[in-house]
Amino acid sequence: MRVFAISVLLIFSAVAINAQTAAKYNFQVRVDSCMGTTIFPSWVLFYSEMMSMDKEEGDAFDFSVDSIEPNTTLRLIVEETKFNKKTIYQQNLQKGGSYVFSPYINWKYDALRQLDQPTLESYAFILELNGKEIDRRNMKFSFRGINECMFGYYEDDGSFVDLCELFAQYVNEDHPLIDKILREVLEVDKTRRFIGYQGSWDDVMEQVFWIWEYFCKRGTRYSDIMSSSVASGKITSQYVRFFEQVVNNRQANCVDGTVMLASIFQKIGLETAIISLPSHMLLAICNTWKKENEDGYYIFLETTMMGTDKDSRKSFNAALDAGAKMVNKYLDDKEKGKMEGKGKGKAYVANISTCRRNGIKPIGR
């Protein structure tokens, strides 16, 4: 009986010592501050590409450790889950003190691309110092579906960080359906050719109209599905349908229609931009005969007017007129000081070609 009591005492003493050791190092794991407590696969894909291009450290998780002694070998281990392979990060720390790390995570990118519903995932994070396990954090994180685009967030000081360029991930000029669509458009009139900017500006606008007409005749209509199920005052996000979802369902809100048409226009060699206004989105086509800051460089297309008239030419002209009026109203309201709020009251432009040069690629599936 005495031996049993001593054994129990030793076990509890060891647990107490381990707890004290863990408390000393204060090992903490947090999701990157821009996402709050939720992980957006679309952001992970974007950020991983950015960090890879810049050859910098950074990913979805931030790790912090205190009271590190000099000349310590630190290992951080992220156990395997549905969305990442086992990841081991090691550093030889010559100086003592507190450290914050944001190492690359060995993500299963295909699994992230295929996630179409929000889900909860359990994670195990392990801290080792000099080959000895010091602490372990078992945590659960909420993952959004891949269709959820986080396009901005608020810093702690209330300033808004624009991530409008993340919408460019949903523009997919390489989608295999586009070639089929272009063939069908050309079959309407054997004299048609997609020549990009090789002709005149009128030729450019005629090519844009052919695509508009194609979707009008297919019965593609505006569908007001804008809401996100993310309840957060910190993050602004939007559900975005992929190219094949819009084409097959023949429904599109302002964002869906914008990224779908931008995909096709980019494919035929036109320069496009996403125009994000407060609570709305427009597509812009660039007039490359003009300078970027010159009036008329962008023409604006209100994609929600697709299919609003049996006459496709009328609805197209109305969409151009509505787009121009919407932008002019925004500029007028801004000049009069009517645009209020940090971030949400502003307009943002994401030029697709610029986004591509900066490494923002189509998500693809």
C-alpha cells in the first residue's frame, strides 16, 4: 500500500513539474490575426503563393514561446489533419528570450480546393525544446468553404485592410469550358473572330457584346445571393461561385457575373478589372488606347442586367450606361463627403493582369 501511495505521489509530482515547465514557456497558437478565429482556404492559397514568391516565412498560424534559454533547439510540430500533412519546423536559437514564429504549413492544397462546406477540424500542436516535448495544444478551428472570399479585414486600430485582389482568384481564364463557349459564339456568324485589341475599340466592344449575347440567350439571370454565414465585425467576406457553377446554374449575382465574364474576356486577350463599390461589384474593360489615369480608360459593365431585355443589344447598352452612372454616383457622393466609414465606404480596383503578375492565380479545381 505504501509503495502504491509513493508511486501515485511521484506521478502527481511529475505532472506538476511538467505543468510548471509548460507554464514557464507559455506556448501559444493563434490563427493569423487577419482571419480572427476562422480559416479561409482561399486566403491560405493566396498567402502561401505570396510567401513563396517573396521567399518569406508566414502562414495561417502564429506560434509564440517565452523564456527560451540561449542555445536552444526548438521544434514545432503540427500533426496531420484532413487539410495538412504533418509539418515540422525547427530553429536553433542562439539568443534567449521570447519568440514568435509563423512557419510554412504543409497544406493539402487539393483538399482545401475541394472544401465546399464550412467544417470544424481538430489540430494538435507540439512544442519541443532540445528534443524534449514541453507542451501540447489541442485546438479546434473553423474552416470556411473554398467559395468564401475574404476581401478585407479591420485592424485593431479600426483601419481597414483591402484584399479586393483576392477576388481575382475566382477569375479563371484557363477554365476548359471557355474554349467550348468561344467556339459556340463564333458559330453564330462565320465572319466573327476574337482578335483582342488588334482591331479598333469598336471591335473590342463588339467582342464583349458577343459574349454578353451568348449568356443572355442561354438564359443566365441575376440571382441575389450575396450573404456570407461568417458573423464577424472584423472580417468582410463574400460567397463567390466558380466559373462552371455560374455557367451550369445560369444564375449570377454581381460578383459571380463579374468574375465569370472577366474570365472569358481575359482569355480572348482583353484587359479587365474588378471594381468593388460599397455593397456592389462591377466589371471594367480597359481601353488600352488611353492612359490608365485618363477618362475613358475603363468602361463599366453592370453584369446584373444580363437577360433583362429580350433584345440583347438593348440590355448590353443599358448595362454599360448603368455601370457608368453607378461609378459617377459613387465619385459624386465621395466628393460631397457622403461616403462614410472605414473600408466599407470606399471603392477598390483589382486589375486582373496586375494580380496575375503579382502571383495571384486562379484557384482552379
